[in-house]
Amino acid sequence: MKILIVHNAYQQRGGEDSVMEAEKKLLLSAGHEIIEHFRHNDEIRDYSFTQKIRLAASTVWASDTYHFFRRFLRAERPDIAHFYNTLPLISPSAYHACREEGVPVVQAIQNYRLFCPGGNFFREERACEDCVEHSLLRGVLHGCYRNSRPQTAVVASMLAIHRGINTWVECVDAFVVCTQFAREKFISQGLPANKVFLKPNFVFADPGSRSVPGAIPLVVGRLSPEKGMRLLPAAWARLGRGMPLRIVGDGPLREEIRSAFARSNGSGVVFTGWLPREKTIEALRNARFLIFPSQCYEAFPVAIAEAYSCGVPVIACRLGAMAEIVRDQVTGLHFNPGSAEHLADRIEWAMNHPAAIEEMGRAARAEYESKYTFEENCRQIMQIYAATIGRVNSRSDHAHLDCLAGQGIH
């Protein structure tokens, strides 16, 4: 199969970038031909003021992108186009080009930006659905995209216009979400249920389950507000002095979090910054458990799947996707959203019940083997492609028959 992958990479590497790369490797390993159209937000750094003004308009509709895709698709004739992120350099006009050229479109969904300009249903340290319950103007008012009202207005305009012309419904043939929570959320907002497929993220290379339990709690993730990192120092202040913790990651809250730990019982906390994947896996294998404190809905944190692959249980917030992926008292523990006190209680319980945590680790590994392997993901993605291509072919056949009927040919 010849597959076109379309992605606009972020300046600060994110989960969508990692998922795109993993799925590209998966498809190549399965013997498929990959062609690419990639843009990177680093391009914007060299833009002039005038170019940045033009970018606002092209985010909504880029005529050059539309015409480029028409030519590119005619030349390459892919069997299917798999989109990841299009914001801001690849506009939704690319979907329309695919529709015009008869190329089926699969849209991977790794955030909630179709209905939230900020992409994560998060504001002021809590989950927020104001743009769903009221209007996208709420997001503009609060500057939810990059803390900028003008930039949020551009994203909100793009969403509103393409809702109005039915881009998502008519030009996207399949949406791939990672959890049942996300599937229900998107269907409730108007996406056709028969186009919304469930396929979790996965671990490309199986690291194998660890043979002995780890000793130190671990956090892996971006040090930013929506990831719940401010809860950690507050939780550690409630735990015994010297309680160890290893934090793999970086972000805008790094110095704030470091200072907060210094004021609390944080003498056993070690910051490593970002690590290469193999070093992160090594850290997971040596962890007692993974703490995933995120306070937004999330799509599907790859860190949780990686922890499961190593046989490591997860302590996560009882919210959104995490409440679904982490099964309380089975593959890990839940804590209440926003509660540093409850998080500290769950950590203390986990440290004091090593046998139970070890059993949860075995259950986590079994969860990985049944849901998050390369082989299972490959099977699922090919099923989605087959269903999508079949739907588009059926649509084309019906259109052809309608045309013949209109000419009096039966």
C-alpha cells in the first residue's frame, strides 16, 4: 500500500510527533511504501512581519497548500492519506484537495483541538469545556492557544469556518482516537460515529518486562501546568523527609518546581531533564511505579504504555483518558483531580505495599501484551485503512451510478 503521511511538527517536540514517527516505523516495517509531506514550525522563526500576518489567513485556508496537494496527489497517487497535525502551516484546505482527487483521508487525533483552541480542555489548573458548553469565543477571551488572544482568534476562526463548510464531516473519511473516552467526546460534538475509530497508541519495540521490582518513584513528562506538575512538591511536603523521586523531562515550570521541592521535603528528588528513549526505558525498568499527575484529559500518554511494557504500574489522575487506561487497583492507582493530599496518600500506600504493587506490575505487562504491542497496532491500523478505502470506493461507485442514472444509462 502507498501511504501519504502529512504532519506539521511543533517547535517543542510533543506527543503527536512521537506517535507519528512510531506509526511511520510501523508501516515501513510492515512493508508499505511511505511518501511524506512535512512542515515544521521552526520555519516561522524566519518569517517577516508581513509573512506572519499572511500566516493567520493561510491557517484558515491556504490556497497554495490546496493547489500543491492537487498536483502532488495526481503525481503520486497514494492509496490513502494519513494526517496528524495541520496547524498552522498545513491548513484544512489539504483535506479538500484529497477529496477532490479521490484520496481517502484518515485523521489521527492526539488532542482535542477540533473543539478546543488550546487543544487540551484545560484552563486555570483544571479541566475546562467552556468552548463546548458555550462557544469558541470563550477560548479567545482567555487566550487559550499559546496564551494569546490574537492567535487563539485565528485558531477559533479556522475551527468555526470549517465547521460551517462541513470540512470535518465531508472531507475526512476516518478519525482515529486513542480511548473510548475520546471517542464518546468527539461523537457527542457531532462527528459521525461510523467514522470514529478506536486505536490506542503503542510501544514500537518491546523492552521486555523487568525481572525485579524497582525502588524509586518516577515521573516522565513535560514540566508544564496541564501536566499537573505543581501537585508534586505539594504532595512531597506531606510525605516523609527524603522520599526519593526521579523526574525525567523538562519544560517551562522546571525552575518553579525545583524551588518548590527545595522548600518542601524534596531532598531526595532528582531532575534529569529529557533523556533518550533507551535511557527513559531504563529509568522505567528501575522505577517502583510511574506517577502521571496530568490534570488535562490527555489523548493517550505513550509513557503509560511504555511503563506497562516494562511491567511497571502507574499512579494517575482519575480523569479523562487516564481513568480509562489505568485500571484502579489492577494496573495502578487513581488519585482525585487536583488533590495533592490524595496523591500523597496513594504514593505512601504504594511504597508501603510492595507485593500489591508488584502484582499490579504483572497486570500492567499483561495489559501491554493484549493491547499495546506493535503487532496488535499494525492489525488495527490496517483494518481502519481497509474500512476507510472501502467506504470511499463505495462513495465513488454510488456517485458514478448516480451520474449514469442522470444520463439515462442503467
